Amino acid sequence: MLRFASLVLLSSTAALAQAPSRQSQPTPEATGSARTFTPRDAFALARAGDVQISPDGKLVAYTRSSEDIMTDNARQEIWLVDVATGRQSPLGVPGSARPRWSPDGTRLAFAAKGNGDKPQIFVRWMASGASAAVSSLPESPSDIAWSPDGRTIGFTMFVAGDGVTLGVPLAKPDGAKWAEPLKIIGQVNYRADGAGYLRPGYNHVFVVSAEGGAARQLTFGEFDDGGSVNWSADGRHLLFATNHGKDWERDPLNTDVFTVDVASGALTQLTTRHGPDEQPVASPDGRLIAFVGFDDKLLGYQNHQLSIMNADGSGIRTIGTSLDRDLRSPRWAADGRSVYVQYADRGVTRVARVFLDGRVAPAAEGLASGELDRPYSGGEFSLAKDGSVAFAAGDATRPPDVAIAGRGGTRRLTRLNDDLFAGKTLAQVKPFAVTSSADQLPIDAWMVTPPNFDPARRYPLILEIHGGPFASYGPLWSTENQLYAAAGYVVVYANPRGSTSYGEAFANRIHHDYPSKDYDDLMSVVDAAVATGSVDPGHLFVTGGSGGGLLTAWIVGKTDRFKAAVTQKPVINWASEVLTTDGYNSMAKYWFGKMPWEDPEQYWRRSPLSLAGNVETPTAVMVGEEDHRTPPGEAEQFYDALQIRSVPTVLIRVPSASHGGLAERPSQLVAENQAILAWFARYRGDTPAR
């Protein structure tokens, strides 16, 4: 997960899995029997997301996702939970998502496929159970928001444009079979990971009657007016964030808060500082607007801070500054005296209540995202009028379930995976303290132990490294780590310097210096794991994705202590990366300060390719064929370099997979995991010491 951030498959997963090796066979408890978590179980996992509590706090609507082994994709549908009893019922609309309650709680808006298989906005009348499409849209709607009187729904939607043309194409003769016409790209933002090459056009703000009718476009022009939309308290304006600057496409972090008059379409800009001002939301009485953002200092990482201003944009002040954390998703309390925000703290995602005088009080913790392959921090929450906080909650042995936090504490309302896990022994995850050898910096780390773990044994170890680098792991579910542990490995993961959720200074310890001492942090994590006595120092393995793939490639260029490695979707050559990534218009600016032609030495010094001549560790390279964040050319450079040097390697290309979606389809997640384990098994050698 790099954030801001043609060869055939040379060795198939099946071939790797069947390759002969001299390693010891896994113990019976690690073979993937029905008593442990198995690869097939990845198809049976369910998770809760987009948890929305009704205004009166009596019902929760959420999107339940589960995998379909026949289609190799997630099924999703909105479900309802009675908060008092915990009873659940499906909405009855397969594929439904993005539930949003009307202000009086009598209706639920949501997105689902309508006629012609196009996504539309639907409304469910809760008393009768009747649903109807209230839109007829050519594109998928985003960020549905009810007006305060419940009569209108605001949303954003992509509006296709004409794009650039050069010349007039010839008319082909009837029946002729010509090549496809030229594709001419002129826009700055022309591709995105997960979406590929983008159609010309821009996102804009719309409204539609909650009782159905034609949608009306409110914003126009060659600007992206996407992101979240919220209503003013009087229902006369919509609030959103956008960049209408002269050269906005080359300055993507600079956004401001705007309002658009619903009647006239008149725009008013409320903020002007250079930096991201976003997620605006009006107070219940309409006097104030809360939003998050920061003054852009061109650092690799900055926290979003919570600010409030008068409704006309005057009197801006920052509150909650005692929280040196990245604050997001502001929600006003019903009395207008405080704002709820979410943030990650030492890998754990929390919700806090920030009072207008700056005081901070905890409101909820343990939020979890729907990203199940690795234990990334994240999540979302919603708020009832009585202050109850609803969210998807998870931990290291449980994917996200619906939970609610209030005066009586936190209650878990669903148990979506209890039947799957019944009778199984899962890997356990425990924190352990690490001090970096570089400068004695404290580093948070976690150890995943195999099912039926025996502390008297010594196990092979996998160091698994998170991407970003500005991201964080936490004590959360990871399908990958469960499968590694079930195969008989101890897994360790950590938040080295550069990770978020530890404050701005901790993250910026790698500013214009990545990779650097984060390598020492990770080696100290391995040393601390070995010191527990449960890890065999002669059987160490390493892998990671995106920024973790970069660090994996860096590690094997710095040390030979690992028996084998797998670098997944890595950055290998920074000069090529910053000019081929989908975020090319910002990455060099923030992460290097200069362009590759201005400071080639810095780019080379920080590239794993500069260390390729040192690599002796057998290293497999994995990448998605549709990766636009760390494009396949990055992985192929490293594979080619290792082949030239006769270092054992294979190139694993994942068909149709993007950077963010490398493990999205369960069959690919399992195949990737099994390929990694098979690669490690080739070099595991004799039975680890006991």
C-alpha cells in the first residue's frame, strides 16, 4: 500500500507448490486441517462495513460482505440490526451498499443496481418495507447525503468529457475491419490504481428529490468536485471540498471548503490556505462548520487537524491540538458543543469527542476496516443523536463485526464468523516491546504464534512488513498471517519509524530519508523475536507489500541473514517509480523535494536497485499485472537484475490485479500465500532446531 504513493508468469503457483525440496514437513497442527484456519476458509470469511446507526439509536444498517467461492468475488448486501435485541434481518436487495438514514429515521437511502444494471439511488420506507429507485443516472453515485428536511438527496457523480482530439479520423469503408482508433491522453490525472486509464471527465455535485425525479447538476467546469458532501443546517447549501486553483491538477493536496447554493448553483469558497481542507460538516444550529486539514509544509507526512469556522468562513481556529494524531471524519454532537473524530493511535483506531474549548474525551476504540489480508489500522463510524457510536469492530482473531459504544460501554451486536471459527484453533497475536538498535527508539511489534504453540520449541520466522510507508499495522485480523502461522511459522510485524499513529514527528523520521533507519528498526524486531527463545535464528524469512516490498528488497541488499524473501509489488528504482506511478504529480514533490533529473544521486541512494549487486538471498518477486501504483516495471527490474546475477528468483504476476487489489479476490489471496510458503519451503532446509 504505497500511499502519498511483458513477461509470462515464469513459475506458476502450482509449480511452486509441487517443487521438490529438502525442508521438513509441517507438523500435524500446521497442515491446514479442519481444526486450524485453512486456505479454503478464506472463502468463508464475512465482515461488516459502513455501519450506520439511525438517528434515534434503535437500528443499525450495515453492509455485510462475504466471499462467493463460485464467483471468486465478494457478495454484499445491507443488513439491519435491532440495537436492543441484536436481531438481524437483510434488506433484501442483493448488491446494496452505502446505507444512509433520513434525518427522521423513517427512510433509508442506499445504492444498488437498477434497470439496465446501472447503480442508482434507492430509498426504503421503513414502516412499509417498500423500496424504490429515486434516480436514473448514467454513472454510479457517490457519497449520498440527505437534506435536513428529508426532501432532497445530495451526491457526487462522474460527468464524462470529450477529451483531446488530434486530426480528423478517416471514415472506414462499410464492412472494413480496422484497428482500434488512437487513444490520445491530454489530462494530468489520466490513470489510477484500481481504475486503470481514466475516461476524460470530472466529478460534480448533484441533487435529486427523495421521492424520485431527474437529478440536477449543481457544479460545473473542468474541476473534480468529488469527496464528501454535507448539507448546511437550513438545507439551502451543500458543503464539499475541491481545488479550483489555476493549476489544480498539479497540486492535488491543495483543496478548500466550498458551498454551493442549491437553488442558484452559486459557489462560495470558505477556506484559502495552501493544503488540504476537507470533510466539511455544519453544526446542528448552522452557525459553525467543522473540517479537517493542515497547512502544507511539503513534508512526507502531516496530520490532519480538526478546525472549526463560522458559516461564512471567518474565525477559523484549530481545536483538539493535544491529539498529535491524524484526525478524520468529523461528526457534530447533537447539542453542537463537540465534534467526534476518528484517529489511529499506536495501531488502534479510536473515536474521540473534541469539545469546542479543546478538551478531548474518548468515545470508542477497536475500529476495523474491511481489509482482511493484512492487519492495517482503519475503520469508520456513525453517530446517533444520543451520542451512541456505531462502528465495525475487530481484533486479531476476529474480522469486523457491528458494535456500538455508549454510556453503557461497548457491545458487539453481530458474530459473523463464529460458526466458521467454532472448533478451530487460531493463531494468537501478542504485542512485544522492541528498542531500535539505531537510536534506542521504541518500536511497537506483534508476534503471531502458530496454533497449539509450544514455547519450548523453536519455530521458523516470517518478518512481514507493512506498506505505505505512511500507514500502520495493529492488533487486527490478517488472513495472510493466520495462514502463515497455520503452516508452522511464527510471524512478526511492526510499526517502524515512518509509520503513522505515533505522531507527526515519528512519521517524519523518514522524511526525504526512506528507506534508512527503518531497516534497523526491523532488524531489531527480528532480534527481539529471536531473544524470546521461540524462534530459530537459522530459519528466518521476510516478505512485505508495496512499501514493505521496497523494504524487503532493501533488506536482502543489506544482509544475508534471511533464508529466502518475497518482495511484493515493490518500488525498486525511485527514478522510474515517481514518473510511472499514478501519483506522479505529487510523489517526488513530497518524498524527495527534487525531481530525478535535479538530484539523481538521492534517487539512486534510496533505491533497492543500487544494492542489487549485494543480493545473495533467494528472492521471489510478485506484482499485479494492472498495478498502477508500483507498476510491473518496478518488479521486473529487480527480477531481471537477480537473473543477470544468477540469484535464485521467480517472477509471480497476478492477472488483472491492481496494487490495492492484489489480494482482493480470495482465490488469488490463497494462491499468493501458498506460492510464498512454497518459495520459503524450498529454502527452509532441514528440521528447525528444537
